[in-house]
Amino acid sequence: MTSESPEHRLKRLKMRSGHRGIKEMDMILGPFADKGLAALSGDELDLYEAMLAENDHDLYAWFARRIAPPPEYDALIGRIAKTVGFG
């Protein structure tokens, strides 16, 4: 199995970020992917990709601070929110 190039990974994650299950998450994650995704380290990209696998309604509740996000996502959610001016 060949490993994915960094460019391909970013492109794939950008696509997944802007085409979510609910429009609210498209409007948060899509702009972040355009503005801030390339600045993430490899470990942060791994965490971001894991976060993308979470349920969109849970993600939105975390971003809206309706419920506390899992500790592993808290700093990343804060970074994303700051980058896109959400919250």
C-alpha cells in the first residue's frame, strides 16, 4: 500500500471539511480548511481527521459550547473557532 502524499491528504481533508452532513458544519469547517488546515502539524492533522469522523450534531454542539467537547478536541475546536470567527 502506498502512503498518501501530504498534498493529497490536505485536498481530501478539505473536501471532507466542506461537505459535511449539516450546513452549519460546512460553514465552520470549510473555511477553516481553506484558511488553517495547511498550518496544522502531522499530529494535529491526525486529530483533525479523527474529529471529522465524529457525528456532525455532536461537533456543532461542541463548537456552540452547548456541551463540552472531549478533552482531546478542546484546543483544536478553539483554534478552528478562532480562525473562522465562530463563537
